Amino acid sequence: MRILITGGGGQLATDLEAAAEACEHDVLSLSRTELDITDRAAVAKAVAAISPSNVINCAAWTAVDACESDPKRADLVNGEAVGYLADACRMNEAHLVQVSTDYVFDGNKVAAYVEDDVVNPQSSYGRSKLLGEQRAGQGAAIVRTSWVYSAHGGNMVETICRLAAQHDTLRFVSDQIGHPTHTADLARALLNIAEDRQAGVWHCTNAGAVSWHEFAQAVLESIGQDPSRVQPVTTAELQPPRPAPRPANSVLGNERYNTLYSPLPDFREQLATIAGAYRSS
């Protein structure tokens, strides 16, 4: 296939490009400077020129708290721009895969969220990503994921390793739970969905539901450090408080994906290698 990846250079796009090349696909990954998806004319021109069979949109504004103070920008980047991609895909018979988020839910459900659960985003970021889902259109695949981390770029594994090198004790929230998701594993799932030109909503995460407190402990344990250095704190106790509300429950059920494809492994499987890379850098 010929695949166009937007958001090139980001942690997900980097692993997606590598996975697509390993599958011998013809892949072009464009960074924001090479293709600004908020420029409707540029999007139409690029998709027409490249003529991809699939467009996988990894471009997004993921600074959750910053989105809260600039919802118009969030809606443009995460929402309206997806419509520009969808229009260009329809004009060129390309299939769109849109990466979305657990933040489209309010987090009040006790069990894991499934694809047809009612959405109710509580933050500007979540609302903008839901707008992106709507703008993608019926023929597109919407792939929701959560708590993404990788071996490169800024993410929670890098943050935890950096803080562990600077402080004796770390504090992470214990009342938010989710599935940490490794970008290399997510990339393979995105390719499966793209290759089969699947449509509709899909939940794709690694296995293993933990709180942020437990995730930070797992990161420290993976690099041979004492996990008890990580102390639990509730969201209400955070100082200063986060501007954007976070879902208390971000656990996504992956049953739809798992019935057709191999389930993504437990998030801990590659954690030692990834955390070790950050510790040594």
C-alpha cells in the first residue's frame, strides 16, 4: 500500500513509519512543517499529489492543559482539520484512519469502555478529539487509544525516569486508571486496520490496567529501582490543580479488535528496554 502519515516526527508517527516500512509498504510521513493539516488547500493538494491508499492521521495537539485555555485552536487542529483530511480522502478514494483518545469519555463508568458507549468529554481536548471523530466521516476508522508512551519523544516514561533521577520521592495519582500503550504495538494495530480498510470505532491499547501511581512504580521497577519511592496522591490533592479534568476511568475494552487480530501485549513487556533507554540518555 501507499500510506500517508501525518504528524511525522511524533512518537507514534515515528514507530508507525518504521512498522509500515518493515511491511514493505510505500510510506510517506510528513511533519507539521511539511504538511499543516489545518491548511485545507495544502491538505487537498498533498493527498491528490501523493495518491495514497490510506491516510493515517497522527497529527494532533495533545497538550491537554494547553487545550483548555485555547479551545478554538484545539477544535481546529484536532477537529476541523480531520474534516479536511476526510474530504481529501473522499476525493482521491483513500481510506482515513483517525487516531482518537479515551478523553472522549467522562470516566464515570466502572467497567471498561466499549466502542458504542455514550461519549461525554469533560475537557476541551476531549471535545476537540470527539469533533475529529465526527468530521472523519462514516467510511473512516476511528482508533481510540490511551496513555501512549514510546522509546523516543516526550512521554510519561521519559518524565518518570527524569524525575527519578532528580528526586528521592515521586508522587503520582492513584485514582486515575487506564491502559498504558506502547507506540510500536499501537502502530501494528493501526496498520492492521488500514490494510483491511476497516471502518467505524475501534479501541486499541496494550493490556494491563493500572493507575498512574502503579505505572510509575512499574517504570522504576523496570530499571531496577525501588518502586516504593513512588507515593500515591489523589487528583484532588494535586497542587497546583490541573486545568483540564482527566477521566478517572480511562480503561478501554479491546474486544472488537481482539476478535479479528492478535491482542496487543501487556504494557510491561517492553517497558524495561524503553525505560532503560531513557535512563542511559
